[in-house]
Amino acid sequence: MALSGLEIYKLLPASSKDPAEKAHGNCKECGYPTCLAFAMKLAAKQAELAACKYISEASKAKLSAAAQPPIRLITLAADGRSSKAGNEIVLFRHEKTFYNPAGIFVRVADTLPADEIRSQAQAVADYKVDYVGLALRLDGVAVEVASGDPAQFAAAVAAASAAQIPLILMAEDPAVMAEGLAQAGGVTPLLCAVAHTFADSLSALTQLRRLALKKNFRPLGYPAIAFPYLGGGGADMEMILAGQQIAKYAGFVVLSRFEPAEVYPLLVLRANLFTDPQKPIQVEPGVYPINKPTADAPVLVTTNFSITYFAVANEMESSGLPAWLLVADAEGMSVLTAWAAGKFDAEKIAKTVKGTSIADQVAHRKVVIPGHVAVLMGELEEELPDWQIKVGPREAVDLPRFLKTAW
Ligand code: SF4
């Protein structure tokens, strides 16, 4: 069972009966003002036990056992690629963060010819799409025994493992599984017996997660594997169910086939769910040339939140119009959020203009700010007296029209 803050406090030096240990009590070396404050952080899983070096071995043993992650980490590995699930500590992302994205695997049946299995596994291994600067990939292949023949299953596993990506081996018969396992050279696979009932996936997976996290019920403290194609309803329902299972709370999701148009939205959904809400995805501040700009090209200011940057960059790239994108460090926030938080004001924009090489890159002195922060115009004119400040549109999609008519 997880220990409360007060129960943890009783095991820390300030509560110790050993005078030598107690002498260190409230020493602040852990970075917290008192042992009690440290205990509260430990209970909230926001501090590491190792931060205090004065805890007795006996207390450490008790605290370590209680500090074990309620859901065990499972790692499927192949040469250079791995898929991890588990180690989650919250039910909802806003409580802290989710750590290990649900692994997305594609099923191949052992009844397919070996060449076909090899090429499908390679296609899964090679699939890679760029999404706001992140490389999104599938995690591996699940080889299913459909033939019932141990030799055929073994050949299928050997063919799939040539792609050197993580594998899941799906067989109910231990003897068949052993044959397959012997062929999984260089790969640490997940072995699973095929489940046939996922009628109430949301309820089942949520119950598993709640029991593991809220009740610390160790026998259920493992990542769950889900098979959305067993839910019935065809390809569309499989994708909807897969999305639900990625969100709540599968550790691994096995799809019945590999279709780029179907896996892309699932990968994007997963990327959005498993980013840390306290660390927005961001790009490096600086000057970004779009469509080979010359010294006459417009200068557009935006923030370094990835989605904001790519919204502007993509609109400009597809318009074919050249521009200089001047990206300010707004701590990874979007334009309006950063402005409201005081991270994207006239001073910050002026600092970006002066702190980069943009003045050397262009022959003019005009800069376009986002329409959402038109209110900054007056202050910015004071900060940048040599520059003409122009207010652009609120939405990136309107930038090309604005540049054709108002630049
Ligand atoms: S390091 Fe922190 S927890 Fe450890 S004795 Fe000092 S104040 Fe207490």
C-alpha cells in the first residue's frame, strides 16, 4: 500500500529514535525545508527517495517497497528500438503527466507467406511521419498463430524479426509459443495468450488502472494489452476503439493491419496525450527562412510553441511566398497564452529583433506581429523606433492574403 505523508515522516531522520540519525533531521540537504515537507513530496511522488542520504537502511527498505511504481514497467526491445509501457502514477494527465506512450503494434498472421510477413514488418519498421517537429513511429509487430502449426509460427516469427523491431508473440499453446520464442533472435518480445472478450474495454481497462493506482493492487500492476479488432464492427470501429484504448488505459494496442491513413491519427492522438502538460513542445527561438527569402521578404513574428510555429510555417510554405519567420522565446506558449502570461510582450519581441541577425538579413525595417497582440503596437513602436510595426491577421491561414494585399 502507498504510505501517507505522515507515515513516511515517521521513517525519516527527524522522527528517528537513533540520536545519530535524528541529528540530521530537518537539515534541508534534500532541497526541502523540513523532513515533513520532504515526506509530503515523497507521498505525492514528486520527490526521489535518494535525495535524502540519512535515511536508515530499515526505513529505506520500507519506503522503497511503498515507492515501487504501482504499474510495472515492461520493455519490449529489438536492435536499437524499444517500446515501454507502465510506470504510470496518475489516472489523469493533468494530475502530473503520463510517462510511457501506449505501444502501437500491427498484427500479422503466421498463415501469410514469409516474404509477405517480412515486407509488412519492414513497412511497419520504416513508417515515420513528422508532426510538429516530432518523429512519430509505430512500435512493432504482433505475430499471431493462426495456423496452429508450431513450425509455421516459428518461421513467421523469424521473418518478422528480420525487421529488428519489438515483437509481440500471440499463441495460446505453450509449445507453439516456445517454437516462436526460439526464433526471436536479438528481440525481447512480449508473450501473450490471445484474449477474446473486449466487449467493455473502457470499463475493464479503467478498473485495472484504478485498482493498480488507487488500491495499489500489485497483481494487476502491469500494462494491459488491447486488441481493438476483437470489438467487432469493422475497420472504422477498430480505429475508434484503438483511440479509446490509447487514451484509457492500454499499455500496448495491437491493430489488425497496417494502413498509414489509419495509424497516423492514432499516432497523433498518442503524441498529444503523452506529452508532459507542464513542458509544452517547442522549437528553438531564432530566425527561420521560408521559401528562400531575399532581403525584401517580410518579417513575421510568432512564438516558439511548436503548434503555433508549424501552423505559421506550414501556411507560408504552402503559399509559396518567401518570408522570414522570427520566433520569440515565449517558453513554449501560444501567442495569446504567452501574452496573457507576460511572456510575449513588446519588450520580448524587441529583444528578439535586436538579439537575432534579422536586421542584417533584410533591407527594410518592417515587422509583422500577430493580430491577437495588436494591443502591443504602441509599446513596440517605442521599443523599436527604427522599425515600422504592422499588425497581421489573427489566424495563420490568413497570412498569405495579408501579405499579398497589406505588406
Ligand atoms: S535531507 Fe531532507 S529528509 Fe533527509 S534529514 Fe535532511 S531535511 Fe530530512
